[in-house]
Amino acid sequence: MKKLEKMLLLLSLLAVIAVVARCDAAALRLHATHADAGRGLSTRELLHRMAARSKARSARLLSGRAASARVDPGSYTDGVPDTEYLVHMAIGTPPQPVQLILDTGSDLTWTQCAPCVSCFRQSLPRFNPSRSMTFSVLPCDLRICRDLTWSSCGEQSWGNGICVYAYAYADHSITTGHLDSDTFSFASADHAIGGASVPDLTFGCGLFNNGIFVSNETGIAGFSRGALSMPAQLKVDNFSYCFTAITGSEPSPVFLGVPPNLYSDAAGGGHGVVQSTALIRYHSSQLKAYYISLKGVTVGTTRLPIPESVFALKEDGTGGTIVDSGTGMTMLPEAVYNLVCDAFVAQTKLTVHNSTSSLSQLCFSVPPGAKPDVPALVLHFEGATLDLPRENYMFEIEEAGGIRLTCLAINAGEDLSVIGNFQQQNMHVLYDLANDMLSFNGKAPIAMSKGNAAAKQDQLVAKAVTSNKHAITEMTKQPIKMQKLVLLIPALLAALAINSCCNAAAAPVRMQLTHVDAGRGLSGRELMRRMALRSKARAPRLLSSSATAPVSPGAYDDGVPMTEYLLHLAIGTPPQPVQLTLDTGSDLVWTQCQPCAVCFNQSLPYYDASRSSTFALPSCDSTQCKLDPSVTMCVNQTVQTCAYSYSYGDKSATIGFLDVETVSFVAGASVPGVVFGCGLNNTGIFRSNETGIAGFGRGPLSLPSQLKVGNFSHCFTAVSGRKPSTVLFDLPADLYKNGRGTVQTTPLIKNPAHPTFYYLSLKGITVGSTRLPVPESAFALKNGTGGTIIDSGTAFTSLPPRVYRLVHDEFAAHVKLPVVPSNETGPLLCFSAPPLGKAPHVPKLVLHFEGATMHLPRENYVFEAKDGGNCSICLAIIEGEMTIIGNFQQQNMHVLYDLKNSKLSFVRAKCDKL
């Protein structure tokens, strides 16, 4: 987040430019390359990838429908979740259950909310604010809103005056939504939710949530030192947890506000001496994690020769040692880890297991029937010694065939040391916030009595409630009602209703935890492997550094990119190259910007505003910021600036600042004053070479609209070739007449329900010499639904099921070749063809539009695939939910969008010669 803060400071110092220029009369030229150009793919693979993209593209075009394939965030590896423990509680009146990651490394508590714009999967229903009588949206003038690193005052589609937040994590996960308050219900002594309840706790209602969430969580419960954390809001002096063994299924207790006698009773009584070490506060650090002073490590009887400076928190905020709830295995700097491993090898009389499997730990082979002797492991802290029980640092594995292993449950990391929760099993760990101390019982497991804990809890509930009232004294203003939070979100009623069901005496608030792998039936090896992977990925989440493993968004099918054609242009002075998806189905022009909080991988450097002399940030009251109020909002920074959020039908989303820049095209032409999105939070289906999207739709933020051109056109070269395609603005009439045939023209229809898209009036289809018996109503636009869209981003034309079946059957009747089984071709109708000789006969295919007829050349609807000695021909049309004319059908066709006269014209052309 440090980089994001620097960016915000930089942006506030930049001047505002409010120039929207018009292009010259001469045509501007761009180059577009196909997403698969130059990849060396076989024709069969080209076919497969385009079919997959076409299926998914229809969902991207319409935001009002669910995607045809689910869009899930990526993960570090094969779906291993990034969390360790989930807190079970409930929000609202009546209570709605949530399962939140227990995170001592962050402060905001948030959960996914309905109606969600971009959300990851979860097992529980999403929290629904409209079902809670005690729910309120917080106004943006409260201090608690200003405590967020990135917050704004919602306007337009978000609802005027509400607190809008964006919260990013170092692993590139992010949540964006509105800050709210509601009653939280915690667990009773028997682990059921329905114990103590606390009103008016602040939390994030997440509407855009993407990243590493592949477990059963619904959000995150922040337990760090920040002002928004759960302990800070409850104004408790301490909190504690006691993690049960991860190989079991017993829930682990968490306490907020533990009385001293409860802690001593639990920790004492023959279970070990309570030890305490200082929690370090570093004045220059923006980190909210809990640092402690690690001094050294002993293996067996040998104190390892490690200087204390290796573990120290340095002046620049790097290094140090964190105790963390979310890291599985302890992480040590590589040099320290190597010393620990060498000592274990020297002192353990067992053979080192040299495995080629995925295990990254030091493991030893254990003879059958033997109980291996391993050296002790002791961690030395300032004022405290953690003498770890064997089960807290050795992991026992039994595999098929009688193979037994014992493994050191510690991993090598970078310069940061992290004490993980595996080392904290069956230890009562208390964070003394009032005195900046961390306490733990250092020798034996705790057998915490449910009855004892329950009795103590029933005595002290009022303390947490009373303290919480002090935490919300600033919230005396009437909370505003939630209105139009995002584009399609209906108004939700909010009410201020404080109902306390707490007892008169004080008690700690109890919550219930389950380990993320509990009950999965995993083997010991799999349990250990998953923890190791999570531990390696967890460390960068605590810091603002980049993740050690790349975080890539998901895709519909084995990494197939979701774009078809990329526009090559440049932004800024001097120009910085960008590659943007040509998208006639959206409006916003945006690219990923430096410093990016949440970004997908791209081949080019991120656009850097600090390197451009022509960059400007428009103010909230500028013309540029008001071009499309449905996607813009005003951000409360030192200088109010214009931010945006834009989502797509496939749940991809971009959030950032609206900027003004000079855009450079091919052959040196440049245009100042173009408004574009500087994306700082960009998630979704981006796995090609794009850096963002160039919206060519009908809205005011699209590139054609901003350039105020009368028309634009594209001419796509063959997708199986390498020649670049052409895009032109303000095409002169004489250039357009250079086509190879008669120019055909049909009206462009406007759909108020989806004003961005280019609709056509398709009347019918002819296959061979047969006009198919399809009524025109099958293609008609009805009450905002149906209709026919022409689109740059869809590969193969899609047709509604009834129409597709007629085309399919008529085509099959004309082609005298064996049909290839559908399990080999996916959604396409394919035929086996002889590898040599004359091309097989296929019937003609004609699309009839209002006032125009599109006689498709063979290569625009038949795809010929050769794979080794096999040859097949396929009909490049698929079944879909609606009619979309794809770019495969537009190859070597000069297609012109006459914006001034609302017409579409097309003519056959040699696109590589244009």
C-alpha cells in the first residue's frame, strides 16, 4: 500500500487538463494483431481456442446475465487456499452466518455482500443488507472512513455521501465496497452462534472481491493493530486464541478481552509457565502486524551462531519477526533456515529422505516400529523462551507401503521471520494490547475446559459492549440510507436500531474457529504440502512487497485468453506503448498503471504517469469526470480527484483514477486530452498480451466518442495468418470505395437497455439454396432482450439454440462426409475430410440483414483443421444465448460503423493491403 499512497500524493500534485480534441479530417491508423498471432499453434488448437473464447464472450457482453462459465480467481497452485483458520460469527438482525479468515496481519473486517458485482465462490449465502434491521451504511465524513488507506465519498451509482473503500493485500487480493455498521453475533460456549452480540461494529460490505480466496471463507476478520480491526473497535485490552491440533477436527477458541484469572487458570495448573515478550511498535512502519524480538534459535543443546541483527526490524521497515495467525509453518530467512537444517541433520540419527515429490521440508526416513529421537527446538525471544513440544515442529507422515517420515515443519523465506500457527498449536497465545506484550504458555498443551471458559464468559460480556460504545461515539450522526450502491443494485433500506442482548456482567467475546483442512480426509503428506504452500504464499501478504508466487486471474478454459484483437498505441509524452483489447462491446478506455495495487501479468511495463509531461488528473467537477456518471466517483484525497469503477459481464473489473493524456497512433499522429482509466485494481479474464481495454462502444467514454469522429472501421486479416489488421477513424469516402464488390449498408439499432452495443436487424439465414424457416422474430430485439449484436471481440458467430439447430441440420445434410464426434470438437460441427485432393464441397452461407445481404466467402464460415495425418472441416458457428456476429465471419471484410448516420456498411477487401 506504500506505493499506492505515493501514487495518490503524486496525482494530487498534477494539474488538470480539460481538453477533448477532435481528430483531423485525415484518417488515423492503428495496427491490431490477433491474440494468437505468432504463437505457433496448430490449426486445430486455433480452432479450439477461438471456440472457447466465443462461448465465454457472450457472457462478457451482457452484464445482466450470468456467465456461461464460472469466473474464479486464480490461486498459487492447484486450488490450495491461502488461509489457515476461519472465524465463525454472524452479522445482522436476524443473524446471517459468515466465515472470516482470522488475520492478525490486516485490520479491515469485511464479507461478501449481495448483490455482488464481482465475487469469488463461497459455501454460505452472501450477507444481504436488506434482510437486517440493524444494518446502516456509514457516511463518508466519519473519521473511521478516513482511517482507510483508500476511501472516497460515493456519488452517482454508489449513492451520494456513503463511504466507499478499496482495500488491497500484498498478494494482490482486493475488496471494494461500502463501509457499514451492523450487529455482530459471536459464539456461545457450546460453539453455536447465538452468544454475545455487539451492535454497530464497522465492516466492509464487499461488492468487488477478487484474489486468493479458494477455501470456505466469505471474507476476512482483521485482528491487527489498525483502527478498523475487531479488537480496536471493541476497545478490548487483549485478545487470545488457542489453536487445537491441525490434524484433528476440534474447533479452536478465540477470546476478545480475557480476564487475567482466566488466562492464568488456563495456562497454569501444570501446563507450563506463562512467558511474555514485548510487542514492538516501529514509528516509521506502516505495517499493522505484530512484531516481536526474536534473539536466537537452539537445536538440541546448541545455540546456533546467528547474530541477533538477522532477526531485527531495520530502520527502513524491513526484516523483523512477526507472530501471525494466518501463516502455517514458521518461516526463517534462508541463511538461518540452512543452519537449523544442518543442525537437525547432524543431531538426528536417521537417513535424510531425498524425495522427488512436492515436499519442500527436511524429512527423515523412520524405520518400522521405531519412535525417532529428534533434537529439541527452542526459540529465544526478548524476555521469553519458547521450548517447543515435538508435535509443534515435527510432522509425522505415514504413507502406503509402510513408509514413515518425520519432517521439520519450518520453511525458508526471505528476510522476514514469521512465527506460524503450527508452532502455536495447543498454546494459549495472548496479545496484551494495553501493555504491548505477547504472552504464551511455553511448555505443554492446554486442556481448556469448556465449562470453565463458559462460566468466565457469562460473567464479563458487558465490558465489551460498554467499550464498544466508546468506539462508536463519533457515529452519533444518523446513518444514511443505502441508495444505488453499484450499477444494478436496488435501493436497500437502512435503519438505526441498537439492541443489546448482553448480560450485565463482563465476559470475553467468544468465537469459533475451524482449520481450513479439517474434515477433508487428507493424508499427512497432503496436509503438510498444503501448509507449506500456504506458508510460502502468506509472507508477502503481510507486507507491501510483491508476492513470491504470481497471482493470475482464472480463465474459462486452460489459459485461453479472453481477447481477440489488440490495439497497439501509446500514451503520454514521451509515448509509452500499450496493447489494448479492441472491444466494441464496452466504452471505457483503460490500461494498467504504476504503481498497481492489483494487476494481472502483462508483457509491457505498466504505464507510469510520473514519466509523462502531458498527464493530468481531472477534478471531480470537470467535464471529463462527468462524461459517464454511472462509472465515476469523487475520491476524498488532499485534492478531490475523479475515480472510476467499471465491471464486465464476465465479472472482470477495473478500478482506478480517470486521467487525461495524449494518445499517439501509427505514423506519428497524436491527440491530446483523451480521457482514460488508470487501472490500479484490475481483475478477471486477462491472460493474453493486453495491458487493458479500448472501448469502442456507443458511450461517451469510448475512444470514437471522445475523438468525435463521424465513423470508424476495421478490416481483420485472416486469423490463421500473421499480417496485422487495420483500424481507421473518420474514413474518407474514396478510401472506403476501394473494396472488392458492392458496399452493403444496414441500420444500426439502439437498445436503451444496453446502449453501448451495436445492434443490427438480422432477418434470415440461407444455407445452400434454402432460406431457413426462421421467423424474423427469432432475431428481433424485444424489450431490451434478444436482438443481433455485431462484435469485435467474439470469434465465432453464435445463434440461439433453435436457429443454430436449423443451420446445423441443413449444413450436415449438404456435406457428404463423416461427422466427427462432439467430444473431440466441443461446440463445433466438424467433418472428417481426406488429407489430400480437392477441398470438400460445402453449401453457401448467407446472412440477410435489413437492406443488406452478407454473402460469406467459404473461409469466413468454414474452418479447416489439419493435425498430423488427420484433416477436418468445421462450421465456425456455435450455439449461444443470443445472436452475435463474430470477427471470424468478418475476415477480409472492411466493416465501417457510420456513427453519424447510425449505419453499418461492409464490403469484401484485402485487409493486408488496406
